[in-house]
Amino acid sequence: AALASCQSKANKAAEAEADSLAIEAMSPTVEATEVYEGTLPAADGPGIRYVLTLNTLANATDTTYTLDVTYLDAEGKGKDKTFTSKGKPVKVEKTVKDKKKTAIKLNPSDGSEPVYFVIANDTTLTLADDSLEVSESDLNYNIIRVK
């Protein structure tokens, strides 16, 4: 009886461990987080603050994003207005003016228009249109990696 009792406890411990591993497998954990921030020019205000968070999941094949776009002083001095979109980013490549460009296309899960950021270097993304054209002006359209 004592032997059976010990085996029963060992089996229950093994089952509990298997259950916890199965739960972990079902809910992927965030493996890496990158955060980019920057204030870009606005036509009728002091600027638009972008905060892009990219979360790469443990299997490294699935990434999600959150993009917070804050219009500074949108509703009067000191009254900002923030819009948030979430979804899955996709890497896209295009040749623009004989140069190969790589960008991150943010596809909002709510079906709204995608947003494109050209990868300028390891720490900088530049806001672009769907043709991956970057504004030729002297204004700053970059968001910088802060994490």
C-alpha cells in the first residue's frame, strides 16, 4: 500500500507538471520587445508622437505590434488625443528609385489603413507611404529605438 501511495503521488506530480507545460505552450510568451518613439511633424499642431511596440513571441515566427499615435494639443493647449492600433506587422521589400528598401507594414486588426515604416538602420524607422517613398523634406519623420 505504501508503494502504491508513493507511485500515486509521483504520477500526480508528473501530471501537474505536464498540465503546466501544456498551458505554457498554449499561451506564447513574449520573447523580445522593441519600442520605437518619436515626434513627427503635424500640419496643424506642434507634432504627432508615435510609440511603436513590437512584441516577438517565443516561437519567433509571430510578432504583434501596438502603435500609439498622439496628436499633441489636438483639443487645445495641453489636451492631446491618442489613437491606438494593434495587429501584426509584415516585412515588405520594394525597389524605390533603383534602391532596395525594407519596411515594416503595420496591418491594424480593425481593418483600418496600414502604416509603413522604412527600416533606415538598426535603431531608426522612417514613416513612409505604401510605395515606401520617404518624404524629401527637411522635417524629421524618424522614430528611434528606445528599448
